[in-house]
Amino acid sequence: MLNYALDDVSEFQVTGMADKINKSRADTSTIWGGRFADGPDALMEAINASIDFDKRLYAQDIRGSKAHAAMLAANSIIDPADEAKIQQGLDTILDEIETGAFSFKAALEDIHMNVESRLAELIGDAAGRLHTARSRNDQVATDFRLWVRDVIDGLSSEMQRLQAVMIGMAEAHAATIMPGFTHLQTAQPVTFGHHLLAYVEMIGRDRGRLADCRRRLNESPLGAAALAGTSFPIDRGMTAAALGFDGPMTNSLDAVSDRDFALEFLAAASVAGMHLSRMAEELVIWTSGPFGFIRLSDGFSTGSSIMPQKRNPDAAELVRAKVGRIIGSLNTLLIVMKGLPLTYGKDMQEDKEPVFDAAETLGLCVAAMRGMLEGAEACPDRMLAVASSGFTTATDLADWLVRVLDMPFRKAHHVTGELVKMAEDRGRGLEDLSLADMQGVEAGITQEIFDVLGVENSVASRRSFGGTAPDNVLAAVKVARARYLEGMDGHD
Ligand code: ARG
């Protein structure tokens, strides 16, 4: 958008924006320029303006202003007639913005001044009373908290929808056997439903982290004014309640300078994104030819321009990659905030874009993951084939030796290792060894051992709490529904 040579400011070109900036210099000085003879330099405006991104806060800004005006009037700080004009003007502005009729001006810097300036156009002098006992510092902190709060609510319900899809799949695949991995080496057979429910738990904690963040952020900065509070007899409890906050923030300096609510949101979003990225990576692996555990729908696959056989899992790859932006946003804001003295510094205007971007990215990733899973088809035959190879029931064999022959586990591990080696040398599975072969290694082994060598028996036996047995999965599905989906409307 910007195209200028740093050593020659006169070459400053902004597509469409330079004109607007230069034309509206005069407007700026009427807002805060009582002691300024000259308007700001065009480059100053370019670096200073945040309206391009903070216009997203319009609804919260207007909501906050309406609550503030009502409180000012209720406490006889402004006249009821002025308050009525302010309320009406703010409603008009909300409508103008929502219908696209509002013209945002870069010269008016940010959303707060754009709204206030338009209010003056609409209602005249009364508009100037709205900013009594308030500063943009407490105003922006309030708007931003309200915005993050709304976003948390939206994201949490998107994440719940994703959980609902996973829980449904888990139920359908409670007994579908797949290989479980450690080190991405086939380890023990598990059920696909159990694997899916692992993510349901992760997402449950992710939602919990967002809820924690929401609980802590839900205090109102409004009325902290610039930093020190105000001499007007305001009622911070009243504005806090009107905006759905639990109460006013305790310390005015903290109220205008705290951004840890945004950092907590980004941290929670990063962890949630990290989980989605792991799941995305599994989809990439599972959809690959050699695995073939999952087939994504046409709607979530892309073709190759040169290789007709390809079905690429681009959405999964992008979820895996996009999470980098969320984690990057957390880093960005931590770096912006570290080392800032109390209280407000303009640095803090840089808090918004990372949060906006992270929120949007996470929302898209959650929705794309849901879309992929909704249309995905599992390939149980492939899963079973891989689960049955690679001696995945070796632990079951060792456990049998412990349970039936009362062998110490370490010794059982050793005996099993010898049997695995024997099977491997013969190019067979453990269950293909003869009883005589096995008894050659450990005389106490009986025919019954074959019962535990099949993968079905293996998973069915893992009934310990939290284990992978199909019965456990079905029970866990019920618990997950009650725990995570209760109160969900329409999405299940
Ligand atoms: N646009 C500003 C921001 O987002 C609003 C607060 C400006 N405050 C100030 N003292 N200049 O941080």
C-alpha cells in the first residue's frame, strides 16, 4: 500500500490514502490540536493512524460510549438532553457503519476519533461532552477487552462444533482398530475412536484456557481516564455493569496499561492452534499413499496440475502452517509490551493487529478442521493391516507372561524380545509362530497365549480407566457429550 523512498519524503505515495490524509489535516487539529499551529506531516499520519485496522472495534466503541454517556447523565455530569442527543447520534453512527455509509478518515487516526468527529457533525456541541471524564486510553482498553471477550465466545462455540464432529466420529469408530504410535513407530493397536477423543480432550482444555482468560479479562478499565482517574463523580460500577463486566478494574494505572488479557488470549490461541496443527499433521500423514488411513472429501482435497492421481490435503497443510501466525502474534505482542514503562504508550496501539489476525486465523483453522473431518472417510482395512503388522501385540505377550506365569515384567520383556526376533527372522507375525517355537524360548507358554496376540483382543483388553478398549470409548463418548456439548444448540 505504501510506496515511498525513505530519503525523499516528497515521493510519498499512498494509493488513495495520501490525498485523504492531506485533505483532512485540518480535521485533525480540531480534535486535539488546540496548541498545534500546524497539522502533522503526512508520514506522521501514516505511521500514527490505526483506523485501517481498529475500525473493527466500532461496535464495542459505540457500546462503551453509550454506557459512558448514560453514566455521565445519571450522575449529573452531563445534561439529560445532551445525553439523549449523544445516544441518538451514536445509534445513527452504528447504523451508518453497518450499512457501509460511514466514511472512515485516516486523518482522524483511530476509531475513537472517527466516531467522535462524526458525532459532532451529527449533533453539534453536545458531542464534545461525551469525552468528559474519559480518555482514549481507558476507552481503547475497554473496547479491546470487549472485542476479545466476544471473540472468545465465538471461538469457543466453533471449537465446540469441532468437538461435536469428533465425538460423533469417535462413536462410529469406537471399535475401529488402528495402529497407535510412539516415535511414529507402530507401538500398540488402539481404536480410532480413542484417538479422536484424545483431541476432544485437548480442545476441551483449550476452551478452558479461553474461559479462564475471559474470566480474568472481564473487568472494566472505563473511568480510569488517561491514567490517574478523574475528579468527576463518575460511577465506574455502573458502566462496568452496563457492559457486562464483573466490576471495574481496581487500579487506574493498571487499567490503561494492562495488555496481559490480550497476551493470555494469544497464549491460549497458540496452544489451541498447536493442537490443531498436530491434528493437521496427522491428517497429512493419514491421507498419504503409504498410510491411506483417511480419505478427505473432494471438497477438501486439491488436485495437482501435473500428476492426475494426486489428492492433496492442502487445507490440513495450511492449518499446520497458519498456526505459525498465531504463535508469531503472541511473540509480537510480548515484544511490544516488554520494557514499556507504565502507563499507556503508543506502542500499545500495535496490540491490535496481532490479536485480530490470530483470532481470524484460529477461527478459520477450527472451521477448516471441522469441514475436513465432516467429509472424511476412514479406511478401516488399511488401519487394521498396519495395526496388525510390526509386532504391535508384543506388550500383550509380555503382559501375559507376567499375568499367567507370574514372571517379573523385566524378564517377560526379555523373553518377548527373543520371540519378536524369532518372528522377524522368519518374516512372520508373532501370532504365526507355533506353540512349539514359543515353548523353545519359554517352556511355560501354553496355547492360551494366542488369545492375546490378535489386535482385537489386545484393544478389547485395555479396559483400564482412560484406555482404548471399544467399551471404554463408547462410555467416554457419553461422558464427552455431557461434558463438552451440553447446552449446545443446533450443532450436534
Ligand atoms: N488508537 C490508540 C490505540 O489504539 C488509542 C489510544 C490513544 N491514546 C493516546 N494517548 N494517544 O492505542
